[in-house]
Amino acid sequence: MKTKGWILAVCLVLLLLNAGYLQAQCSICTKTASQMGEGPAKALNSAIIYLAAAPLLIMGYIGMRWWKNEKNMHK
């Protein structure tokens, strides 16, 4: 069980380290970012990734708990 936790932690850290390379802008944000310059555009992209991560992590945690509960109920 501890191995799964470590694997999940390593994957999460690797995902967060690569978050700066991800493109997370819609067409409106891309147009706005192109007018701002390179530095603020990268900051905007990082902020979009950061704001999207919190709800996704919460949903993942709830889904994991639900899955474990269902798995234990059917035993």
C-alpha cells in the first residue's frame, strides 16, 4: 500500500514540475496574453494551470474515496 502512495506522489510532483510547459489558454486568453508580452503570458498560463489543479484534485480525491467505498461494500 505504501508503494502506491509513493508512486502517486512521484507522479504528482512530476506533473507539477512540468506544469509550466502545458498550454492551458482558451482563444480569448491567448489573444490577451499575446498582447501582454512573454513574461506575463507565461504567468497567466501558470495561473490557469494552478487554478484548474485544485478542483481536479478535489474531484479525484472524492472519486477515489467513492471507488474504495464501493469496492469494500461488495466484498
